Amino acid sequence: MRPTGRLHLGHLVGALSKWVTLQDAYDCFYFVADWHALTSDFADTSQVTEYAYDNVADWIGVGLDPGKSTFFVQSLVPAHAELYVLLSMVVPVPWLERVPTYKEQQENLKDKDLSSIGFLGYPLLQTADVAMYDARFVPVGDDQVAHLELAREVVRRFNNFFGGDALVEPEPLLTSFSRLPGLDGGKKMSKSIGNTIHLSDTPDEVRKKVMSMYTDPKRVRADIPGTVEGNPVFTYHDAFNPNTAEVDDLKARYRAGRVGDVEVKRKLADALNAHLDPIRERRAGVLAKPDRLKQIL
């Protein structure tokens, strides 16, 4: 995970909750991808170390256990870079240019200079990250299959040149990576956009952000029937409110124009804070012992 900012609810439902499950079934390696952070954020590295420790505190906060899995910082294992260089000698440039996210990211991050060799070679560094540990499986969602297929092709090409089984060809461990819409109703939570609720936000910060969330724009009064489908407030209720009876009741009354957005949001804030309280408590305990955190990494 790239240390480019504080982690948010999107990271929780999209990856971290799945990682927690995987740690009990596999020998897992979770790392702070600080070199990957440089591919798009090389102009300012002043907060990389701070975010690295903060992110790992979040990992432990959500339930990842350094006693069950291996945590490390990418740049502290120079062999990642060495293998990346070796792989770069045999991989044609068009292989990297055809990766779907290459042009997508250039479109989405127009405010950043992404014309570097480092950014083009991002998927190749990912391949080195995986091949370094003879990883058999890599957890990916549908949108990341292209990256892993490239890694498989790179490994096969490398093995053809330097040895039939020098590197292990990884296989996808397909998981259903959920996506949360942003607080502004955007397609997803994004650190760069700022439409997020962080795992480390205080209860008051969570409540304030929830109360400002985008809802049904056509509903100007509480007695007007509202739309639940595609409404981010209800998407969050479905994801974080364990009281399904309450959620169903809110949806029914919302559709009938018998409940206001304020009540719906207040109940969401309560549910979110109940979900985040134990995470905040565990991460605070980790950050209170910085020497232990450094030892873990």
C-alpha cells in the first residue's frame, strides 16, 4: 500500500478487510510501497515516513496481526530494486504502455508529471515485488487482473531467457473488492479528491463529514419521497450499519417521505463511530509505542 496519505473507509472495504481474512489462510506479506509512492509523488517526499507508520498503525487497528503475517517497508529490501532492473532488461516497452491503468492515471492525475520511466515501469516494479517472494497467489480485484497477467508474462519471458523455473508465475486470487462512493457522491473515495472519512478521524470529525454528505439532490424537504438507490448515505448504511432492521426502516420511510436526511445521517454517524471506535483504540495503542512499530517494520 502506497504511503501517500491517511487511510480511509474505501481502503477498509476495498482491501484491508479482505487482508484480515487472508492472514488466517495464507502466509501473507504486506508492505509499505514507498518506492511506488515516488512514481507519482516524487516532488514532495516530506511525509512519506509519517504516512508509512500511520498506515501500518491502521493495518493493526483493523485487525492485521504482525505475528501472523510479515510487514515490511519496500525500500528497506534493496533486492526489490535489483530484480526490477533485471526484469527491465527483457521487457519490451509496449508491454508496459498497453496496461489499461497507464493512460487512465495520466488522465486522472493531470496535475502531476507522470511522464517518467518510473511511472511507466510501475507494473514492472509490482512484478518484482511479487516474484521476490515466489508468491503463488496475489489477491486482486477485476480491475487489477491486467496487472497480474502482465506479471505472469514477464515471469515467463524472464524464465525463458535465464532458467526454466527461476521465478514462480503468480496466480490471481480473485476477491470481490468493494468500492465506496465518495462523500460528494463521486464514484469512489479518493485521497487526492478529499472526499473521504479517514480511519483515524475523531468521532466529531466523522459526524461533521457525514452531515455534509451528498444525498438525493431532488429532495428539498423531508416530506418529499427520496431515492435510496445510488444514494451514498444508504450505501454507507449497508456497509457499516449492522442493524439491518433499522436500515430497512430508514429506507422505507425515506422512499415514503417520512424521514429527513438529518436523521438518516445521524444514525449513519452513530454506526460509523461504533465501527471505528475499536480501530481507533488499537491504532492509538500502536502509535503510543513507536519503538515497537519500528521493530515490526
